[in-house]
Amino acid sequence: MYKYETHMHTAETSACASASGKEQADRYKELGYDGIIITDHFLNGNCHEAIKKTADWAEKIDLFMAGYEAAKEEGDKIGLKVFFGFEYCYEGADILTYGLDRQWLLTHPEIEGLDFFSFSRLAHSSGAALIHAHPFREAGYLREIRLVPQWIDGVEVFNCGNADDAYNDRADRFADWYGFVKTGGTDNHHLWVNRFSGIYMERPLESINDYVNAIKQKTIGGVIYPDDYIRKDGILYYEA
Ligand SMILES: [Zn+2]
Ligand SMILES: [Zn+2]
């Protein structure tokens, strides 16, 4: 089995992250992962102000992709696959977006002004896959739970950034109700994180498109759960 992180941030791009792209790549190599997908907060989320302020679209994309590029450069040196994605923000619903690359972003400056539904339509028509990250998270910065099942391809059923594993339990049930493919992610922002998730694959991912296909064809091998998260008899048990 091959291990991949599907949800993580870098200090170069996300305002809330402290781990650099290089540090993130080194850490996951040490942990025995085969690859990572950098999913920094998109232009409508918590990316650095400098990225939001830049009027030049090409420069904006350059700045936005800086964390990914740093991780990719290190990954190439140490033998860790590094893929690109981003976390689109729809008023509290965080949507992990996979399969759109630099070239796509450069040729679609209109996405900055699109509402989520138009974005989802355009992303899907361009071959992307959308995963609803931590759909049942409760936190001070979130006013409501916003579900958009018609507009996504799968559900992140385990997220290490949730303060209570009950939020993960509910996400798992949500995925079951709709028959969604399930993913896991650490939502890693910092080097001090010590609880990890992600997904297993039976075959290695050679590109982000391999992951997009795994989502669409439901061939993800399974979710990586931290050791302290115990599932029994279809009921989720969790310890604080
Ligand atoms: Zn963040
Ligand atoms: Zn995130």
C-alpha cells in the first residue's frame, strides 16, 4: 500500500500555516508517506494578503503556488511525490480541489469572481475532482454547517484538524448516506502536528490526475486513521 497526504498547507502561501513547503516535504518523507498534495487556502480563503492584493494575475498565481513549488523542489530531491491542489472556500464550506494546474489557473482569471456553483461547474468541466473537507467541523470561525452534496465528488471523513472526532463521525455517516467516496486528511499547517491522516492506494499515484481518477472511479484503497481513532462494528468510537 502507498500512503498519501491529501490536505496540507504551507507557510509560503497560507496565512495560518507555519511549516514551509520544504519542511512539510521532509516531514512526510520521514513519516514514510509516498506523496503529498499541497492544498493551500485559495484566493477566496486564508492565503497571504500579498497574494490577494496583487492585481497582476500571473504574479498572483506565482505567489499562490510558491508553497507548492518549494515542496515540489524538495520532494524531487528526496524522493517524495508532491502534487498540487487547493482548498476553495465557500463561506465556511471548504472544498479541496484536485486536477487544476498552473496553466489552467493562468488561463482562467475569471474564477476569482465566480460563485461556488459556477466554480464547481467550470472545475468539473475541466476534469477536476472536488472533496468536501471536514463538512461537520464546528469552530469559532464557522457559523453554520453548509452541505453541498450536488456539487462535490467525495467527502473527507477524517480530518485531524477537527477539535472533536464526533465531527469526523458525522462526516463518515454523511458520506455513507450519499454513497460518496471517502478520503482522509491531516489538514496539516505546522511541524508540531503529531496526528496524521491521508489515504492508502494499492498502486502508486504518478500524477494528480491519477488521484482525480481514483476519486471518480472510487478506487481509493482506504483512509489512514490515527492510532487513537478506533472503529468497531460499524460504530465509531473515539477517545479524547
Ligand atoms: Zn488554514
Ligand atoms: Zn485545510
